[in-house]
Amino acid sequence: MRLLGGLVAALALVLIPSAPAFADDPSVASKTELTHQAPAKKFTRYSPAKKAYTSGSVSGVITNPGAVIEDANIQVSGKISDLTKGSACGYAVFRITYQKGGQQPFTHKTYRDCTYKTPASYSFTYKHATLVELKVCSEAKHAKVSVQCLYGGAWKVVYATI
């Protein structure tokens, strides 16, 4: 038995390279990093009847690759444009689902433009996001976006780790 154990140990030393050899190989090093940069994705979305639109990009850095539910630190930037000459405004509403204590709650980020064909810029970052959805609405100017905008129609997925 001792002889077999000694042979296995010697064979392991010969066949398994040392840790510095792994560190010198960039292909192995990149696979063992704890973060992963996803390429930026562009998006364009119109409101019903095309009275407002938004375009922009979203990118994320996945912070725990290989987990059951991966999450990412995301960055979103773009412009929202109102295409009506009246008193309506264009709204870009983002619904961000994120990780928090084993749960996946969501929050909204809303951006508004009330100037005809003069886009308003927006930019935000969010940590531990798993899903980013977008909806564009055109409606009267309010302090908060309406329930109709939030719950009527479909959301467009612009970024997902799940």
C-alpha cells in the first residue's frame, strides 16, 4: 500500500504543473478571474403609436460567474425623445431585478423628456442586477409615471444574466 501511495504522489508531482506555470498562461488566468465583462448591447424602443422613443446601450460586469443565479454590475446610458408637439412627455422606464439576501426584488428608474425632438440624456449604474427591462411611454407630464405605463403592455428585456 505504501508503494502505491508513493507512486500516486510522484505521478501527481510530474503530471500536475505548479501554480506559477498556471499564472504564466494567460488563457488559464482569464478563466479563473472572478469577474467577466459582457459586451455592451444597444437598444432602441418606441412607445405605442411612436410618440416617444429611447435608444442607448447597456453593459455589465458579471461578478460571480458560474453561480446558480449570476448577477452583474450594470451600466446603462442613452437618450429619451418626445415626438409630440403637445403637452405630452416621453418616459423611459427601467425595471431592474437584483439580488438581495437570496431574494430577487425589483426597482424602477424613470427618465422623462418633455421637449419636442430634443432628447434628454440619462445614465445610471446598478449593482447585483440579474435582469434589466425597458418600457417607453408617452403621456401627460406627472411627478411619477402612471400605473398604465408601468403595468400596461410588455417590457422589453435589454440585459439578463439569468
